[in-house]
Amino acid sequence: MSKSASSILESVLRRDPHEVEFIQCVQEVVHSLEPVLVKNTQYIHILERLLEPERAIIFRVPWVDDRGETHVNRGFRVQFSQALGPCRGGLRFHPLMTLSIAKFLGFEQALKNALSPYKLGGAGGGSDFDPKGKSEAEIMRFCQSFMDELHKYLGPDQDLPAEDLGVGPREMGYLFGQYKRLTGHFQGSFTGPKIFWSGYSLRTEATGYGLVFFARLILAEMNKELKGLRCIVSGAGKLAMHVLEKLLSCGAIPITISDSKGYLLDEDGFDYVKISLLRDIKVQQRSLRDYVKSNPRAKYFEDAKPWSEQCDIAFPCASQNEIDQPDAIALVNSGCRLLIEGSNMPCTSQAIDILRKSKVLVAPAKAASAGGVAVGELELSNECNLMQWSAEDFEAKLQDMMKQTYERSLKTASEYGYLKDNPEALVHGGNICAFLNLAHAMIDQGCV
């Protein structure tokens, strides 16, 4: 690692040594940017500035449960950069949520948005509140208390929150209702028409569908197609379900899905009827194990991950660092040649090293999971009335956006010496392209 890159990492480690997730994210990006920093030392100071968020907010969220007992959770919002436009990024409600995770999510989102064809800044945040096991009234009271503080930092020209883990249409509805009550603003306050309270349906599909479209672009470069390929998917949320759905429509054979308790394997592959059953199971908050009752050939493996199953492509769609070193070894041994990141930073640094050495091509989430950015921006810009789009129009627009992102990443990688068959080309190309877009805007706008 060059002296300039090392000094940047040392500065981050010295300032925030306990922020493990954020440091891991920064290490990957700085590694990609080494040839850029060596070629133009002007960017060193720009990167140092970019790594410090414009604003990091921590606040208490007091709320009362159904028994009248008071609880206090912690809220976070980290706005990383508005150099390209208003911040946009998810809100995550999860008991393990920390400032480090909020910073990592915000930084990743800033780069993801910068890599897209649209002009948006990046932010991330949420709370250590756990919606699981809470009543509707408790979730509503928490969301209202959360928004009592957060609304001061939101707005169409400042920050536009979106869904993430633990925050779905229900939570977004409660959050928006309180935001509207406090500010009197309606149009353009969150992420555009309709998405205010429930999230436009095609937006939730866009990320999952975009992942599959991105995989198709990579395979096309290899003169291959998805049809007949075995695919393993982790997670059981909206993202994972939409990946299953689109894989099936492309002729692939998705065989796994997972949750925090284990994973489900169906060697015959999921079909539309089976996916509908999986959705019902999740809506009713039942165990994936119940799937086996209707499909006895399937198997549920408790306290296990799906990465040892024979596959051609892996789609991690659960959470950060879900694939560690042993999992990466299992993936390589299972025959996996392509990994499409659905969740942000799904692989540990050690796992990435294993995949890199084994020539497994990794498509980074910054590029592969950018589908949601596209639809969100289209809503914001009022480019057209999404409610009048056909599914075909929507998919055509999404495919075009994913193609632009893919080609932009490959072109930048090539300019810095990474051939398209290099397993790291998309990772480095995406990081470099996103950073340069941000850096040029920051240089133009001066030291602010």
C-alpha cells in the first residue's frame, strides 16, 4: 500500500478505532483508490475530507410501550456528502445498529449514488430499536418519537430517507405522518410521490431485479446466460424475494433462502407458487421450516448458512459481513464463479481475499444493487408518472440504468489497468468512478 493510502487509513483508525464496520468499508475503498492517489496527489486531501461526514446526528428516542413503561433507544443519521445533490439513504431499525454501521451505510450510499447516472448525495441511519415483537401501536409511537428529532435534518433539498432493514411500508408511513404533522410539508418531503407512506411497489422490486440484470450483463460478456444456472440466495426479505422472482423469470434455478435461524434448500428450485408460499410464511412471521411441510423434498438446516451448496452464482442479500473466511472457502469449493452483492458489504475482508485469490468475480453492491437509486430519483425528478408505467417500461428503464452503471465501472477499471476479466475489475472500477465523480464536484465547490 502506498504511503498516501496508508496515512489516510492511519488517520481514520486513530480518530475512530472502535468503528469496525466503517473502517472495513474505508479500507476497501482506499485500496481501490491507490492508483488514483498516486497519479494525482490532489485527491489525497479530497478523500480525507470525504471520509469525514458532513453531519453525524445521535439522539435519544424515548417511547412508551403498551404497558405504560418508558423505553429509550438511540437514533442515528449520518449525512456524508451533498456535493452531488441532496442526501438519500436508508433508515435501519435493528438492535445491533450503531454509529459505526450508520457511517458505513452512509459512506456506501454516497458512493453508490455517485456511481449512478443521477445526482444525489448519500446518507444512512436508523436506530437500535427492534420492531420484532412490538405491537402496531408501539411501533407507531416509536416512529413518531424518532421523527420528532430527525425531522429537523430532513427535506427535499437536504436529506431524503428510504427503507432499509427493519423499516418497511408500515414504518415509513408512521414516519412520514409525523414528519408531515411537524413540518406541514407533503410533496417532495421524503422520496417523491406515493413513496411517502408505502414505497412505490416497483421501487422495492427495482433493487432485486437490478441485481439479476447486473448478473446478466456480466454473463453476457462471458457469452453465457442465466438459464439453467444454480443460484443460492441469502436473506428472506423483500430484496431476496424479488431476486428469486426475477431469477426464475430468467430461467435460472434459485435453490436457497435463509434467515437468522438457518437456511432452506429446495433442490428442485423455487417456482412462483413456492415463492408465494415463502412470502406468506414471512408475512405471518413463521419459520422457514414450515415450508418443508408443503414441500417434503426440501430441507431446512438450522444454525447454518447456504454457502456450501453447489452453485454457479451467489446472491448475498441478508446483511453486512454475512460471508466470512470459512464461508468464502465453502463458496469456492461449491463451484461458485460469480458473487453478486445485494446487501452492503456482505463479505469480510478475509472472505474477499479468498474469493479474489480463487478468481471468483465479485459484483459490488455499489453497482449491482443500485436499482433502487434509479426509481427513487425518477420519482424525485417527476420525470414521468410512475403509476402509469407498464412493467415492461419499468424494466426497460431499469435495465438501461444498470447497463450504464456496469459500463461506467468497467470503463473506469480499464483506464486504471484492470482488464474486464479481472475478478476485481468491477469493485475497483466502481469505487474509482464514484470517488472521481464526488471529487470533481468537491473541487469545484471549494473547501466547504
